[in-house]
Amino acid sequence: MPFKIAIASGKGGTGKTTFAVNLFRYLSQSMPGKVQLVDCDVEEPNDHIFFPEAQFEKLEKVYRLVPEIDQSKCTYCRKCVEYCEFNAIVVIPTVRFAEVNSSLCHSCGACIVACEDDAINEKPEEIGTIRRGFLPSGGRISGGTLKIGSSMQTMMIRELKKAVSGEAPITIFDAPPGTSCPVVAAIADADLIILVSEPTPFGMYDLKLSIDLLRELRKPFGVLINKSGLGTDELHNYLLNQGIELIGSIPFSRAYAGMYASGNLFNDIPEEVAFAFSEILHKLHDRILQHEGDHHSER
Amino acid sequence: MIEYYSMKEITILSGKGGTGKTSVTAAFASIAEHAIFCDGDVDAPDLHLILAPEIKETHPFPGGRKASINPELCTDCGLCRDYCRFDAIHQDISGRYYIHPVQCEGCRLCERICPVGAISSEQSMNNFWFVSDTRFGKLVHANMQAGEENSGKLVTTVRNHARELAKAEGYRFIITDGPPGIGCPAIASITGSKAVLMIVEPTRSGMHDAIRLAELVKGFNIPIFSIINKYDVNEEVAAEIESWLHSDNIILLGKIPFNEVVVKAMIEKKSVIEFDPDSELSYILRSSWTKLVSELENGQ
Amino acid sequence: MPRRKRLRKIVAPPGFKGYRPFGNTSRNSGFIELLYEEYEAIKLADYDLLNHQEAADLMGVSRPTFARIYESARRKIARAFVETKEIRTFYGNAWMNENWYRCLDCSAKFTIPLNLPEKTCPLCKSVHVELIA
Amino acid sequence: MKTAITSTGNHLDSEFDLRFGRAGWFCILDEDTGKTSFIRNEQINASHGAGTRTVEKMMELGVGKVISGDFGPKAKELLEKFNIQMIILEDEQLTIKEIIKKIQN
């Protein structure tokens, strides 16, 4: 039974990536060959920076389908215009003009259903690339890069997830920040979501937004407090009052922040950070094993 | 392009989240004269936590359409699921079909192909935008339901209103706290701006994202300025960023050291300049603002 | 009536309105008019280093016409240098991919669709218009 | 030839509207007869593509000139393609009447 963990946060810069790559490294060492990390932040993919030793395969292009109107068949009936909810089609019968504006098109396929003259065909258009790789120590790492200026984040994430599904029994998704559609796409099928937060007013406000979203989606989640000690206890108390699981706390360490900055996250970790990490990683490791165990006993 | 000769809109962006955009915006808000503020991060707005707005006007913002299936009419034929390209239509355990509102893109195709007319859609009305008073001046901001699409248009709405207010009341500056990333909301916050201020942190990922952001902004032909935040967290990377900025002709307004005073100010709901006006940080922020203003006035 | 000149396609107008000599004592020695298409010809031949045929194709004129425009541009610039004259750029007979004009009298900005021959302001009918694209 | 002027209201004393696709109204002026009429913009609340839809409307009305404050990139491209002249005015204090006067003088 595959297990999927998504690492998310409402606010950016809380330490999502730091945690995701640490979790990945830990699990891929304790369960070699069974773990993959998927960087779902397709606007700003960063996870690969921390694994310079990773070997990447050739980039795969991701396409979406954009309709094209065959003017020789078009009768300028404007039915596609009527069907298109995104105002992406311009048809001007008087001058016999019909065109699709691909920047507004959502690739929903409604115009094709609308067209009775078989005048609309779909053509692939590149929206980004997927990069897959593996670490010499085992473990697969992949991610997507959206073309700059494209607004197809959600589709890019869905395509990325489709492309890598089933590559490993345990998957870690590093979600983009925020609470909008792309985040939903990244966490939609996760078995556990870890919200990374920081104990500052901004961190807490954004965490509440994420919690609202996850409750609406009825997803199991827990909260990881990063940079603890930097702000106040308010966040702890809030989680306690709300009955939300605290996955763990990682103390703020200026030295560790400096290490992240240079792209080094794994060597010479300050002791207090290393200790907090190992406790949390152990806990999650046990939980994954338990999940597998549960499944076996069901059989 | 419309030009309001006296008014300048500055959008503060970062690419990567958590680099200190909102803290810088708040600091500028506390010293800028004749300015109006705008929170362009409608997804996870934070500026109001510092500015403590008193809401004066509330406006609904019609969101995207969301389809739903009327279970009484539905015959469970499953046609809608075959047509839906957004994987938004699912079956529950008893085999009945339902549409997940968060995954629904609002294209209405299911509604049109349903043979028994069981699907209908409605515009979501849970998003609002506000005009508020703060101790520094007016703030235009918004609140978007989680999982909503189309935040780009809400950003545009908020900015347009700020611009109208600025024009009507003769403000000199609009300071916009932009959304993270380089996607649709970020583009919506750049379009029509007079300048972009990029807050970069000296990390590998921060630099990577800043380069992508700069590439995006260049397409708009808008001048880019930058501030390196927490530069002393890694001076090696900071130096690398500095030389990239230099080679890309991006003006560096200031380098801000790491200081816990930023978090302390945040907890007190104050901008850094209000919280500790004599600190080194406040000095750097003030001089960055002055430099930015003079660059903009002379650049015309 | 002289034959109307065919418009020459140029990619972008020059990024300046003119050049002025400095260090010379005799002021007001006048100016020469460098047409946009002449600027474009210099740019294509001496900056982009295209041969005359390639440049002519880009501007949508024949090779001999290109050669004439190019020669005229060089002579004008040489004259400006030697006689210490200002160089001022003028619109001439060019058309651009994106052509926006500004009326110097009423400051309206406007386009001139290809089917409209005249270059006058559509609002106040002024003939004082400049290209701003 | 017909000219469209973006307007905030439906009479000659209304102020000029700087927006094109999201203008409140269009004043259609027949330059030959001097007659005007006002048409409400149905695209004002469209969430996407208001500009291109408005170009369609202009074509339908047989407009040859559009006066507005700005044109989006897509609208610009289409207007250019169909040889409709675009005119940008930056003074939103003007009334429709004043703009018409400028044209007719």
C-alpha cells in the first residue's frame, strides 16, 4: 500500500523545503529504493538544489491541448464562443474570422463538444518540463518546471503527479505555498499532510488559512513548528486548544539558516536541530511502517 | 498604457516566499508620505496584521463557477466524469457521482452534456475585498476563500481600486505587497506598475527564484530594484547575488542584516521602523526608501 | 505628381531623437534629417552586418532601392560629421510592426491602420504627429 | 465612418472611460451625420477576455475608430488586424461631448 505525505504551508519561507528534503534523505536511507520526493512547487522548484549528487534523466516536456479552429470547415456559428466560459474564442462572422486565444484557454474541451462542423482540433502546447532523477544512495527525486508566465500550475502539478505515480511505495510531495488551486492539486491524494509553520503572527495567520482548507477537504494533517523560539507560545497553545496534532518542533538556529542558504542541509547540522529532526523523522518513519503493517493485517 | 504622471506604483515581490516582503512593505508604509497601500497577496494576506486596518468598505468579488450535481435527477450514467478534464468528478462509496468544488474549474462542460439536466453551476460569492483606514493611510486588501481559482483577477481588482483612490485623492505612491511566486497573481500585480522591488534572501533557492522573477519582470519593461534581506545569513551567496544584480543592471537599494527585531516588531504588530526607529535596520530601510523614491523621480 | 514612395518596413524607430556635436565653436550650423528608413538601413548593414539582399528583404524593398537608401544615409551622416551639423531623425516613409503615433498638438496617441493613407491626428486633424512606438 | 468612444455613462455629459473592455458604455458616433447613440457594455463583469469580446462588438457595429484610455494586448492585436484605428486619450476628465467636439472641429 503506497503512502503519500505532503509537506505544505500557507506562508512561504517557513521551512517546507528544508523539512521535505530532510525527510526524504532520512527515509531513503532507512528504506533504500522505496522513497521518492516530488517537488510540486512548479513555479519555483528548489528541492533539487540540495542534491547536487543526484543524476537527472533527460527533461520530459509536458503538453496541454489547445484547440485550433479550421477555418475551412468553420461556419462561424459562434456556438463554441457560447460554450467557452473563459472567453478564449473570438469569432467574427462578418469578416470570417475565428481564433482561439491560448493564453485564456483552460483546455477544458467544451468547444470541441460545441462544434457541430468538426472544425476544432486540439494541438499540443508545451506548458513546462518534468525532471526525474535518482540519488546514488537510492531514492528518486523529481519535479516540474512551469514555463515562465504560464498560468497552468494546477495542470502541471497534476501531470507531474501522474508521471511519477507508482515509482516508489513512499512518496513525499513538497507543495507550493498558499491555499489556492495548485496547493489543492499537490495535496489532493496525500494520506498525511504536514503543515510547516513558524511561531510568528504571519506564520500563525497563514497556518489558520491552511487548516481551514484541509478541514474543508477532510484531510488528515499535523503541524510542524519550525524556527521555534523565534516568536511566541501562541501557536503551541492554539494547536493544543484546537486538538491539532503537533508533529514536532525544530528550534531556530541561525547557524542552520546559514547552511540552508549555501545549499547544504545535511552535514554538520547544529546539535539541537539534529536532535529535533531525528525525533520527528523517527516518529514519521514509525508511522509509515505502521501504515504498511495495518494494511498487511487487513489482508 | 495609461500614465498617471504624478503617481507611482511600486510592487514588492520576491519569487520565493518568506523573504520579508511584507515586513519591508510595512516598514515603507510607516515612512512613505502621500501613499496608499495594497495587499496583492490575496491568497495568504499578512499586511493587515501589521497595519491593523479598520474596514470601511466591503465589496463582494464573484469567484469562479462551481458545478454541482442534483442527486435527485442524476441517473449515475457517469458521462460527466468522462468529459471532465480536471478530475473533479468522483463517485462516493455508494456509487453516486459528486463534484469536488475545489477541483472544479468552472468550465460548465458537464452541465452542458448531462443528458438529464442534473448539473448546475453557481458563481461562488465567498470572496471579498475591502477598503480600510490604517494609521499610515488607506489600505485596499482582499480575502479569498481557500482553494479558489482566479486570484489574478482579484489582485487586479484590488490594484485597480487602489489606483482609482490614488487618482481621486491625489496620492503620490501606491505600495503593493505582491504575491509570492511568478504565476498569474504575480503577473497581475506587475502589469501597469511603475517599478518592481525584489526582496532577495541570500539562499540558493532565493537566488534561483529571484532570477526567474527578474526574467518575468523584464518582459514588462519595468525597472527592477532590489533589497537583499538577511544578507549576513550567508555572505558568500549574498555576494554572488550582488554580482548577478550588478551584471543584470538591477539597482541594489540596500542590504539588510538578519535581526530578530523583525519578529519582535511583528509580534507587537508594528513595523520595524516604528518598533525600533534607531536600529541599524530602520536606518537601512529608510535610506532604501529614499533611494527608491529619488530613482523613480529622476528616472522619468 | 511624383510617384508615391512605397513604405519601407522597419523593425523599430531609432532610440534617440537626434545627435548634436560638441567641442565645435560655430554653433547653429544647422541639422540634417535622417529618415527612419535610413537609420534602419545603417543598422541592418553596418550593425547587424547583413548583406544588401538580406537587408532589402527585411525592409520589403528591392536591392537597388535598399542600396539607394543606404547610400543616402551614409552621405548624410558624413556631411553631419564634417560640417558639424546635428542629426535629427524624421519619420520618412517607414512603417512599423507596431505603429503608435502621438499628436504634438492635442497629445492623443493613435495608430494608423494600413488602409488609411494620411498621417494626421484623427482627433484634431493636426499634421504634427510623431512616431512613438 | 463610425467612431466608438468609451464612456462611463449613457449621455453626452458623461465622463470618458479610460477602460476599453471594461468600459461602462460605448458612445457610437456617426461622423458623417453627427448622430450619437449609447450602448451598454455587456462585458464589464466578464472575468476573462472582455477586451476581445469588445472587439467583436466593434466589428459587429461596423466601427472604424475607437477612442479609449488603453487597450489590452489581445484587443490591440485584433483591432490592428481588422484595421480599426485606436486612439488613446489620457485625460479622463473629458466628457463625451468635449471629445466629439474635438473630432468635429
